[in-house]
Amino acid sequence: MDQLDNISIQSGIQEFPEEEYQERYQKCRNLMQDHEIDVLVVSDQMNCRYFTGFKGRTFHRPAFFVLPIEEQPILIVASDFGAQDARSMSWIKKIITYDFPITHNAIGKAIMGLAKRPKKIGMEIDDTFFGGFRPALSYGMFKRLIDEFKDVEFCDASRLIWQIRMIKTKREIDCIRRAGTILKKAYSSLFSNIHAGMTEEEIAASFVQEMVKNGADLPNIGQHGPSAMIIMNASRPTESPNIPTNKALIKGDLLRIDCGAIFKGYYTDFACSGIVGEPSQEQLVLWEKVVESVTTEMEKLKPGIKGDEINIHWHGVGIYYVEAPFRGTVGKGIPRGTIMEDTHGDLEIQAGMTLALEDIIVSTEGDTFHFEEVVEITETGYNNLSHAHREFFKIN
């Protein structure tokens, strides 16, 4: 394993200025100090990107982030498919490489190279706060790492990381807002141009193209082109598979799309609905009800309220389209157990959180009416980051 001292540096493609990451490190170190953690080791690839700006080309060459409480941060990457990219994407000066395949030795040597031997190391071990982390270090490698540092205490740092990620900086919020603008433009263009006879797959492909054309990195669900969305009608209600098929739209079809866009790695997430032909009075009434439900709950938003005071489904939005904090509730007309039950109902809502609020009403015929907005919690209330379409679209 060699430190890259002489590698050529190409033009930087960092997502954010260096001070953005320094701010994240300082928040992290403050919490590490509270928990008496000397070194934080991160292997979940989204967390790695969050702290370093590095995006690996393949999951087979994972990256690792090591943050000592006093010394400079370390980025560990594969010598192939990682070294050059790390210098271009990240501001971290101390970059260490490993030869494929990854073993515990890469992390162990980085820790052994610190000036001060740690007494306590925090890692993503047991994410009971949300369950969203997927550490790249296997159980076997993790066990060998513990065996190598028998005199060191290892603890779970998942909640510590979530405490930082849940509160967004201005730059993060700007990215989510930009993703929302991209998505709204894509929805507007899509519903202006789709028509009866088009298949769901054709609609999905068109939607993905509109997002990318307007500046999105990728669509937010699946990330596999045209199937990267949720699409519903009465024949495929909430609990059924909801990827696009080769079914053609016909008169009377309700088309509900739940999807999002990504900008600089940050997600947005909201839905739009329309019908081929003229909507019935019942459909219009149900659509207005679901929009009103979300709007009513949005007006409650401010720092200090508890999560369970928001009486519809809500979840965090950030470097994934559903992240902490989270509260699953049962929508009107949906059998209990269809959506996750309460997770963070006792959590206090804080300024800087970015939340998606949504509600669902299912008609007697099985049609799903879904409305969603993405908001930023401010010091005094909230800002709308999505301004989702409130009209019920008519499809030609």
C-alpha cells in the first residue's frame, strides 16, 4: 500500500468547495468528542462520497474514509480504478491506495500510521437508527480488523453520521432545490407530449431523457434507464410491481408517476398524475383531497415539533431519495402494514432538515391518488423546494 505523493493532478472536478467538507469534518469531530471516539472509519459508499466527494467507478473497488479527531483525514482507494479519480474528485491530501482485492490490512495500516494510537474507533456497525447504511467492509474483514486491534474499543457510529447528514448545509439544500426544478420541468414537458397509444416504457424513456436534458445526473429510482420510476394505475395498485411495462395508454387510464432527479448526487422525490381523456368528478375530488392533506400538514412545519405531529407519511431527502429522518404512516384506504409504521415519531424536527411529505388516497376502483412536496425546515417554518404540480393533468 503506497501513499500517492507523485501522482499527476488533472483539473479538479470537485462537487463542492473544500470548506464544505471542512464544515462536515468539524461537525463530525464535535460529535466524536462527545462520544469519546478517537477515529471514525467510514465504508458505506454514500457516506464516503458525502465526506470526501469521491465516487468510485465500481463497487468492487470500494473506498474508505478515516477521520482522526485531531490529524488530517485519510481517503483509502484502490490503486486501479481509484487513485487518479481520488485526486481529481476529493480535496483530501492524504490518499492511500490498496491492491485489489480489499482486505482489513488497508484500514489497519492507515490506523497504525496515525501519530496517536486510538482507544476507541467508530464504524457503521449496527444502523438501528434508520437501517440505511451498507458498509463495504465484509464481516470477515471487520472481524480481522477487530482482532488486529484487541486493545481498542469498537463502537457503532451510525447515529452520529445520521445526525450530521440529517441537517443540510446551504449548498446541499441548493442542490436539492435544483433537482426539484429539473424534475418539475421534466414533468411539465412529459405530460404536455404524451398521448394515448404510447406505452409505459416509451413514456418512461421520454421522462428520463427530459430529466437528463435539463441537467440531472440520473433519475432517482433504480438508475437503469426507462425502468427508473414508479408507475401506477388501477390495474397495478400500490402493493403490486410498479415498473413501466409495454402496456399502451388507453382512454380512461390513470397515470401516476412517482420519480425524482439527482443533481450533484442530491435527490428530490415527488409525484404527478394524469388521466387519458376527461377526469370524473370523483377523481377530481380525490385529487383535491390528497393535495389539501399534504398542504395542511406542511403548514405545521417548524423547528421543535415532533415527527408524530405530522399526520402523513414523511421522510428525509438528501444523497438518497429516502433517508433519515423517517416516519411511515398508513395512507387513506391502504391496508395497515402496506407502508412502514412509525420510526422517528419522537424525533424533534430541526432547521436544516429536508423532508418529503406525501399522502395517498385509493379510490373504490383501486386508482391511486398521490401528492408529495419536498421542503426545507427553516428557523421559522419551511421553504418549498419542489413546488410540485398541483393540477391533475389531462392526457390527449
